[in-house]
Amino acid sequence: MDKFTKLTGVAAPLPIINVDTDMIIPKDYLKTIKRTGLGTGLFAEMRYLDDGSENPDFVLNKPAYRKAQILVAGDNFGCGSSREHAPWALLDFGIRCVISTSFADIFYNNCFKNGILPITVTQDDLDKLMDDASRGANATLTIDLETKEISGPDGGSITFDLDDFKRHCLLNGLDDIGLTMEKAPSIARFEVQNAEKRPWA
């Protein structure tokens, strides 16, 4: 998993509450267990018209936001079914950070396991960030995970809270497998000792 330390990128505004995982990645795209290729299906029902062409009114189809790496969204983001394809689709599109006032628990935890930083802020702070994100080509935010700080295009900053363990995992690029591999020397020692004590096992 890629480390997340500091990110400077375009932030796209998505002022919609209760964005569920089916909106993030519709069920038609769940036939694969691969983590790649899902970016084309991200927000498909909003991104594409009935004839399959792009919806020019959807934010991620607008020239200024096509390479957005940060999403500023309404309350209760990631609610609905517990599909890990949702963070996979966000990451495959290029989104590394989602900012909202609240997240569904399963989606929130799945983000950390896939190298995405979900940041919870107050409604007042979200309103400021949504305004920043609405500036088109100038909608650039800097997310510093070391200092737990979001810096806006005008130089203002907002601090955020994050669990120390989750922060450690993102800073070091550790998913569940990575955390286990950190213990590899201890596991190897145990295997040797266990073989000596229980040679019949």
C-alpha cells in the first residue's frame, strides 16, 4: 500500500449528503475482485448519460476536476452496503483523500486499508473547504498527515483529529498484511522454537 504523508492536489466539491456505496460504484461493476479498472465506474450513474456519454454537468467530468485527488463531500459519506469496491474505485480514479462531516463506519475503515485518508471535520470547516473546492482550477488543498492539517489556496489552515494507530498505518503504508509482516522476525522465531518443542507437529 502506498504511504500517505503529504498530498497537494485539486479538491472536487460534491455537496451531496448520504452518498452511498452504490452511488460510488454501482452494483454492475462488482463482478471483479481486481482493484484496478474500477475508476471508470466511479459515480457512474451521475458521470454518464443514458447513451453512455459523459454528463458535462457532473463535477469530475469538468476539465478543472478531471485529475482531482481530494473529494469534499456532504454528510454521511459511504453509507449503504459494505462493498470494498467503493474505496477501490475512488483510488483507481486517483482520489487519495475524502473530507466530510461523517462517514459510514465500514467505508471509513476500508479507506485506511486501501491507502485513502478519510478526514472528518465540523460543518463550518466543511463549508469553508467546499467553498475552496468550488474554485475550479484554483481548488488546490494540501493535506499534511504528519501535522494533521489541511491548508487552503488562500493560506488558511484547518486541523483535524485522527486515531494514532490509523495515522501510523497510513504514514507507513501498512495494510493488514503489512502489519503482519512487521512481525515477521517474531513469527519466524516462534516457528523455530515451536518446531524444537513440538517436532511431531
